[in-house]
Amino acid sequence: MKAKRIAALLAALLLVLCCASCSKEDSSPEESPSVADNYNVKTGGSSLKLDGATPEPSQSPTSPLGGIEMPAPLSLSLDGETGDLMISRPEGQEVEFIGDPGWTIFVYMCGSDLESEGGMATDDLLEMSDFAGSEDVRFIIEAGGTGEWYLSGLSPDSMYRIMVQEGELYSLWEGDPEGMGRSDTLSEFLTWGVENYASEHMGLVFWDHGGGSITGVCFDELDDYDSLSLREIDEALLTVYGAIGRKFDFIGFDACLMCTLETANIAASYADWMYASQELEPGSGWDYTAIGEYLTANPKASGKELGVQVCDSFRYACMEDGDEDSMTMCVVDLSFVVDLILAFNSFAESMYYAGENSESLTEMARGIERADNFGGNNRSEGYTNMVDLYGLVSACSGCADGSKEVMQALMNAASYCVNGADHSGAGGLSIYYPLCVQGSEEMAAFSEICVSPWYLAFVDRQSYGRVNEGAVDGYESEQWTDAGWDWFWTAGEETEEYWSYLDDMGELGESPLITFEQEPGLDEDGYYCFVLDEDGLYFTLDVYGCVYEITEDWEDVIELGETLDIYGEWDTGYFCDEFDGYWLSLPDGQNLALYIVDYTDDYVVYTSPIELNGRETNLRLRQYYDGEVIVEGAWDGLSDSGAAARDTIPLEPGDVIVPLYYSYSLTGGEDSYYVGWEYTITGELEISYDLLESGDYMFGFCIDDIYGDYMITDFTSFTVDEYGEVYYDEY
């Protein structure tokens, strides 16, 4: 990790501890907020509760008030002679299967901390019950996976199957909790559902956190946040498909980051359409009231027509919540996925061979690094490694053949998309690319879902290069030969064993590929500069500055983070600092630790680790180059299990912020966090961009190479005096 390299460099300066602008405290352990009083279900002015009456699936469900008699469930069977799927009605008459008229939408609702800490699952159940509806539209929900329910009548000690129809909730079944991250839990629910509540049109929604192609969706809070991987979803849906012999009209993800090529490849076998977001979804998620009302008015709507409604209502909800800039949602025509994968595989073959030339490989790697990506992808918030497919192909189009065919197939597949300003150029589907290589487990998971052996070979070579000082001239693997592809080597225990070389990569942060014509140092004008030699320039991916504050007693340094205040000439390899000593800070003067999330020609987005009301999270800031700073809110980032936090939390008066910082000992002590002072927001939070407080600081360059390793240069020290002057010295 970069921290190890930083600590080693700083220790060599023989400096020592005391914090002028920070006080060192122990951070209190994270506690879940108390759950508010449970809500009652409101329908048409009457207050309803699930009353625990749970008829067996073979019985008619009953209204919570006992006033409505529901039709008997349907039973499916296969005709022994024709093989056609038949429906058995109560009178025993056999008819060709089409299901009930209208729509049934199955919702696999894993409540997780979204429910236990915020009641978001309850909110969506209420949305489903808020539309007057008709008997032609119903939601069938499997609900569980959370430590607390806001909805009266539901307990974390049980799992539930619930129907919402004509504005009311019906308890269909209650049983012992089963892990919602298990494929058999999903397949049992869906098999039961289509046997009893099939309709002419059917959809499936996965509701919860999402983590993208690698970690999947539905993280069960009661089962150590185990999630459904794409392979587990594939296994479950294959079982269900065998039971019903037809595809769902759509498969949707009311979850973050799931609109990926790998997900679409799985879904294409089991549905006609896919609805999902490339980016994070705000906590409000889909608008189920709008969906229900639309289907009530249009019970014969197609999967495409419903998808447009899902996208548009999602966009309107995001606009109302102030989340419109970051939103994405797409309706994917899964009938075009095969064409897209074939085109991409041919393109990936050309990418792979183009990458044997170091200049072409550098061009592609730099382009992919600048392509749109989703879910943070930085040191403070974690890495999803989800990159826009259109952006990746565009980045490599100058070196590899076939980009036009991929883009045309992508346009056909991404049938209808709504994107906010932050992702205006996104193409609708993401793909995994290791912006940060995170070990054998992640790469083994990717190898089992990768849609192209040539792309997997490209990724493998990039990963290998990180461990083995570059791979262009020395990469070999028995899997990747011209004599054919051993594509199924990726299954089973052998997969992780193959990728185990990533777990033995040892110390990083001293990339041998970064070499200099002129070593970093102060020039005659007092600027800190360096010049890369030809090889070093080929292998350089990105360059940015790193700033540290030296404590008053010179025992520790506090990491203030990253800056783009540098000047670079990519044609000559000359780079120089343009850092003027200005930094973003809270209104009380505390400097924030800043890490770059994204940047454009107009602004740079930073994330800053903080405590918000006693809970660790990250503050998102957008700084425009004209000086304006916008506070976007707080975002938790990725959990240890890979689940992406769903909501950006708005800041309100009375909220208490405590800045957090990485710190490194210069005397052989332990590296740790520094914890700042409490700052209470009194109005709209205004972030200042002012000169650093007087004191001693250090500046160095971080140079990323194209294989994911990096080098941190030696540091130069600088002093900010009481008059606001900045003086540089070289160690």
C-alpha cells in the first residue's frame, strides 16, 4: 500500500510528534442509530398492520382486515406429450399457460442496513401500496436480511412473503430466516412465486445494496453481509427457468452499480430487458408508486415501455432529492447482448496484441484511467473497478481495431438511458477493469464472469505486470496461446490458485518502471521538478502532488492528501509543482485531508475522511477552478464486503464534523489516524480555500505506472510563515 512507502520515506527524514492543528484522540466505535417507532401501513386513510396470519402458499391469501377473498393460486405443470407449460385452475381445467392478465413483479427485498438504519425498505413497501391499482398489477415480495424492521408486524427473526395488490398488503407466508445471499433462497422464492402468482407479464427486481460485477447484490445483514454473486444469480435463475420455461419480461436492480456488461450477460438468458444503474442509486431508489400507477393504466405495457417509465420516474425522484447530477439509469435490450459480446471479444483481441507494444499499452492505460468510472475508486472510499464500457473502448480505439462495431452494438443494447451531468457521456453499461488490483479473490471472481477470454488475457497481463516489473517484454501464461483458449480453466478451486501471484506481490510503492532523465529536485527558481526519461515516460500513467504537515515536535507527519497543482509536459516528460500553499478547510480553519475522486476541465471532485455525528464517513466536495466549492454531502463508500453505500447524506445545521487524517511516525512508532476537533454546522457549510496555517510542511510527487504500481518521490520541505510567505527547502 502507499502508506508503507510513505512511512519509509518520511522515517528517513528523522523527524518527530505533536499536532498544531489536530488533537489525537481515540475514535469511538461505530454504533447503529436507534430505530424509530415502527410505521403502520397507510392505505386510503385506514391504518393496517401485517397481523401474523400466514396462510400456506397453496391457500388463498387473506386481507389483513379479513374483508377480501383472494383467488386460489395457480398451479403449473408440463404437458407430457407436447412439453408445453400448462396451468391448472381450481376446477381442474387445463389451458395453455399465459398466466393471469397484467403484471406480476417479484421483488427480492434484502433490507440490510438500508432498512435497519433508515427504513428504506419500508418506504418502498409503502410506495407499492400507495397506488389504487387493480387486480391486474401486483408485487410479490420476499423480505428479510435486516436486523430491524420499521414496518409493524415484521421481525428480523422471520422471513416474509408479501403481496401488494389494489392498495393493500397481504401476508402470504412467514418462515425462518434464510441467507438472502444464497442462490437457493432466491430460486425457492421465485419457483414458489411463479407457480402461485404467474402473470402474462412478469418482472424481477433485486432490492438492496449493489457492489458491481465482482461483489454482486443483496448483502444480508443477518448473514455476515453475504451477497448474491452473478454466478449465484445465474444458478438460481437457471433453476427457475426450468420450472416456467419462459423468460421474465425484465430483470431490474434497485441497487447501485449493477448495470454492467457482466450482469447483462447473465440476465440475457432469463429476461428480455434489464433495468439498472451504472452509478450509485440514491436512497429513494425506484418510484414504485409511479410504476404501479403506470401499469394500472397500461396493463399490457411492454418491457421496453415499462423500462422507460422506471427511468423517467427515477430521474424525477432524483431531481426532487437534488441528486440529478450523479444519476444514471438504463433500459438494456438483452437481445443485443450476444452481438455486443462478440464485437467486444474481437476488439479485445486487438487490444491484447496492441498492448505488446509499450507505447500503445501506455496510450490505452492512460485513456482507461481517464474514462468515466463509478462508485468512487479512490483510497478513502474504496475501489469498485467499474469503468464505463463506452469510455474504455474509446480510450483504446486509436490502438485497437473494431471499436465502431462495439459502439454500434452498445448503442443497440442501451435502448433508453437517463444520465446526469456528471455522467453525460456514459454509454449505459460498465465493465470491470482493475484500476486498483486487490488480490486473487477479486480476480478469481472476475475470471468466472468475464465475457471475453481476450479481455481476461489483457487484464491478466496488466495484473502480472504489477508484480513482475512490467509485462510487455516478459509476460507468459499457458492459458493464453494462439492454439486456442482453455476458457473453462477458470472454474472451481483452480481459479483462485492461478491468481495467487497477486497475493505475493510484496511491497509496492517503489515502481522500478519510473525512471528519470533528471531526478526530482529544486530548480534555480525554487520550483520542485523532474524529467522522466523515455522509458519512464512510457510507463507513467498519472502524476499528482502529495502534501503533508509536520507536527510541531517533528515526530509525526499528517497526510493532507492530493493536489493537481502541478505543471506537466507529456511529450517531454517534464513535471513541476505549481503548489502555492492554498488548501480546502472547514470554517474554523481545520485543513481537510483531500483525495482526488475525479476531475474535468472545469472542476475537481475530492473526498475527505471525517466523522459525522460520531460515525466514520467521507465528505464529498466539488471545487471549480474559478474558486467555487460545493459540498455534495457525506458518503460512506464501500463496506468491507464490497457493498456500495446507497445514499449521499445531506449536511444540516447541528451536524458535528470531525476531520480524520492518516499519520505516519518518523521515529519508528505506529502509523495511525489523527482526529481533529469537533466543528458544529450552524448554517450552510462553507468550505474555505485559503493559505495553510503557518508551520512546516512537505511536498512530493506520486507517479502512478500503467500496471497499478507507483512511486513517491523524495520530499521537499516548505514553510508557511506568519506573513503568508511560502519558502521551499530540499531534504
